[in-house]
Amino acid sequence: MASIDEFKAYLDGGGARANQFKVTLTTPTGIFTGLPATKASFLIKTASLPGQTITDIPVNYRGRILYLAGDRTFEPWTTTVLNDAEFDLRNGIERWMSGINDLETSIGQTDVSRYTADLLVEQLDREENTLKSYTLRGCWPTAINAIELNMDTVSDIETFDITWRYTYFSASSV
């Protein structure tokens, strides 16, 4: 029978903590965003380590289904941002999105390499050492959520979500 000491031995470092993370935003080469990357690392309130799926391909054979491995797909990635009084991150993401598809003219960058950038999300330990990192390759914002305004909200800081798409990721230790 397992003991509590054996269990503790498997939680080296006290286990990974969900609140110990850092996101580093970079900007695309073809669009001026004015996005303050250093500030973003502090104001991104929530993120996730990216998910992935290998789809299956069902093949029927004499009344049975054989499942074969298909293609890998990557889920959209979402971050939640604390809004600062200057709206620096929101303005930067809006400029990025406008560079992809302008609000008034619908004109924008057509060269994928000029409107995408690599983003980095790191899981940290309690001493801020990187335990695991993911670089999201060819990333671009697909949605920026509304900021809800409410006179009943007295002591909350505004937040908004950004949904990102990326081509693939590379992960440390894989």
C-alpha cells in the first residue's frame, strides 16, 4: 500500500502551480502594433498550455471499424488581459487586427509571415525558473472580446479575452 511519503516524493518541487506562468508577446514584422511586450507579460491574467488533437480516420471493413491516426490539429488559444488605463495592450491588438483587415477598407497584409508572430508561454516554478515552455508559431489574433461596462461594478479591473490562432507549437523537452 502506498504511503503519504511515497506520494510526496512524486510531487517534486511541490507540483506545478497554475498561477506561476509568463506569456511573452512578440509582434509581426509587417504591422506596427505599438504593443508593449514587457507590460503584456505582467497584464496577461490567464493563459493555458496549448492543447492538441490527433484526429482519427475511421475505415469500415466487413462490419467493423478500424481507426487510424489522422492529422494533428491545434485548438485556438485564449488569453485574458487586465486592462490598464492607457489601453496599451488592447490598442496594440486592435492595431494588429486592423493591419490584417482594416476596419474601414477591409484591406490588409496578405503575406502570412508579415502578420504573424511567435508567442511564448512558460510554466514557472516558485523561483521563476522555467519548467516547461511552448512557442506558438505563426500566431495572430482572431478575436478580441468586448469589455463589459457596468455601473454596479465598483472595485474590479476590466478584463478582456484575446483568441489566437497558430500554425503549430514547439515544446521544451519533447
